[in-house]
Amino acid sequence: MREPFPNRTTGTGLVFGRITPEQPLVVTSQMAENGVIISDGIESDYLEFNSGACATVTLADRQGRRVV
């Protein structure tokens, strides 16, 4: 999955869902190389995410707050 929306290139199959404590989102990379995960929009703060690597997205114990 490259973009959070479907397009002709990526063939995105999952575009909506709900994460619960009992059912986290588990994503497995199928990219042979150059796969990355960026969670906060800062490209230099990435995690490598190449073929076979799994990422599990769960709910946090604490709730974040945004201050503008």
C-alpha cells in the first residue's frame, strides 16, 4: 500500500476499517526493496519495511491531543 486511497497503480484493496483492542491492523510488506513506513509525515523519520516485514497497528494506551 503506498497511498491511503485506491488508484490504478497500487491496486489498493483495503480502504476502510476499524481497529479495536481485539482486532489490530496487521500489514505485511510485499516490496522487495526500498519499502518504508512513515507515520508522522517526516520522511527522514522512517522505518524500513521490506518483503516479509510485518507492521501491527493497535490503539494506544493514552489519547493524544492536538494543540494549535
